[in-house]
Amino acid sequence: MRALLTPISPVTFRRVPTAFLIIYALLLALGLGLSTAYWAINGDPPFGSLRLGSWQAWPKLGSPEADPYMRAIIARRGDVPLATGEGLGFTARTDSEGRPLDSACTYSIGAVAPIARLWTLTLYDGDGRLPITELRRRTFTSAEVLRDSQDRFTITLSRTLQPGNWLQLPASGPFTVVLRLYDPPGAAGANLEEADFPVIQRLECGA
Amino acid sequence: MRGFGRFIIATLCGIVIAVGVHIVAILASPHLADRDAFNNVQSTLTAERAQLVSAPGGEDTWLPRPDPAVAVATCAFDLANGPMRIAARVGSLPLSFSFHKESGGVFFAVTDRAAVRGELEIVTMTARQLDEARAAEDENDPSRDVRIVAPDRQGFVIVRVVAPSPSLRPQAEEAAKAVTCTAEQDT
């Protein structure tokens, strides 16, 4: 039996599988490489993020030092990021305790914001579009927000009418909040601290 | 077992090549993207004034996640015909220019804080055009232009004017549309 098997096995084991294994390796490389690249450019930039509480920003996104992932993501989105020196945009997808933002809940955002010439706070729905609500207001700027005697503000996010600064949430689904600082002093994100950012508190969740 | 060992080696080779494929795909995608910002602004190449991309309010725009408080206008440029001069009269509303490469990516930005006598004026040119402009310059009467060297021949400028309150939005839109971008024939 042995004498019969040994001359055959090198032939059957080497010729067919080698070609097969090369094709397998190349297909694996192509599939894995392209799918991970596709996944990467549809997400957030993997490096260089600045996280302060719930707020996240990519200060290098609008600078010549943007890494290849950032450039690929900008091209994919067709986006024009705020340049370093122009401003910086912070996105929040979670509340202060890390729970995802949900339109079924009521949130309060306050009471301070970082120093900038002007800031805007804008709501977007889960797909990144401006939500369509009865109130038709999706944004507050630092110039129009109502403040108390200590210069602090509270913006309430809710589906139902609220006193004071109120932004109406869309009927359902997740949403994001973007805080854009226009013309902040100093280089982008250099001297920002978490304590200067507004806190997103979840107040209650109704059905 | 030998077959299995070779299978493992083939898998590892596949993973190593996959890393290369991934890197190539990421580096190439800004050049292959057909829906990126430059494709959307290309129609403004010949315009003398900045064209509105996103009116304040953020309706009807290709710009993802528009800020409703900001008017965004754009000028695309092609430096093959000479440098481009972009100028704006600065008012009370915050105004800024950012200069982008054709493949995306910012190469320069400036706000109205840099304005001189109420005018913000930037000339963008290629490195060669800068050399020519310097050579042609009169030593006793140097140019006062602020010159920016563009890394690529093509690109676009984004003008942002922020309206602090909704009542100022029409004014912001006017300010954004009033920005001029003129191609300079051989300076």
C-alpha cells in the first residue's frame, strides 16, 4: 500500500492545490482589503479624534495634515469640513452617561460653551439630515440663546413643547447634535477642556 | 496535515496582501470618488462671483450636515489660465475663506480678522506663477497682494458667512454671493 501511495500523493497534493491556494489567497486579499476599506470610509476617521465628554471632533480633518483615512472619508461624504482656523465642529451621539441619543427622550443641554466668536448647536436625524419638525427650528446660535443672570443657558430637546430654549426632536429614531465653534481662539482644539463644554443630560424617556 | 499547513500559509499570505489592497484602496479613493465636493462645484469654474452652495436654513444643498446659520458659497479655480484673486468686503458678520484641493483636503484658511481696511483679498497661484510674479515685480513698489501657493492646479474656495440670528440670514446670503473670484490674465 505504501509503495503505491507515495508516488501519487506529491502529484495530487501539489499541482491542483497550489493553483487553487494562490487564487484563494488573492480572492481573500481582494475581498478582505476592499471590504475593510469600504467599511472604513463609511465610518468615522479611525485616528486623531478629540473626545471631550459626549463631544467628539477631528481637529485635523480641516488641515493639510489630514491622514489618508480622513481624506478618503471627506471624498466619500462629499463634505467640506471646517478648516483649521475657521472653526471646529463637535458631534455628540450619546448623552453624558454614554447612552445613545433617542428622540423618545427629553434632554437638557447646558450650561456653558467654549469661548468662540460664535457657536451654533444643530440637530440632525439618524441619516445626518436636518430633521423636519413642526417647530421648524433646528439650531441655536450663541447670539440668540436665552441666558440666565449668570450667563448660563439651557437648551431643552424634546418632542413636546418646553419653556425657554426648545428644540423639537424628530418623531422617532436616533439623532445627533453638532456644536460648531466658529473662529475659536488658539489653534483648533488646542486649549479646550471638557469642563467648558455643555453637558447633555437625559431627563426622562416617554413612550 | 501538510495540506492544512499550506492552507494556513495561503490564508496568511492573503491577509498580508489584503493589508496592501486596503492601503491602496484608501489612498486611491479620493481620486476615484465621483460624488466629492469638487465634482459638485465644477460648474462654477467660469463664474466671476461665488456661487451659493447652501443658503442659510440648510435646505436644498448637496452639502452633508449643513449648518442652518451659515451661508456657504464657492468658487472653483483652475490656475492654468493664471492666478485667481478672491476678494470680499467684510461686514459685521463672521466671514471666512477656506482653500481646498481638487481631491479634497484644505490647504489654507483665513477669516475676516485678517482683513485690511475692510477688504479680505487673497491671490492663489501655482509655485511657478509665484516665481514669475516675483520676477516681474518692481522693487520700489512691491505688491501688497497676499499670495497663497496652491499645491494643485485645480481646486475650490469655500466662503462661509455666519448669521448669528435668523433675521441676518438674508444679509449673510448676500455677503456670500458678493464675493468675487476673478482669474488674472498673466500678472
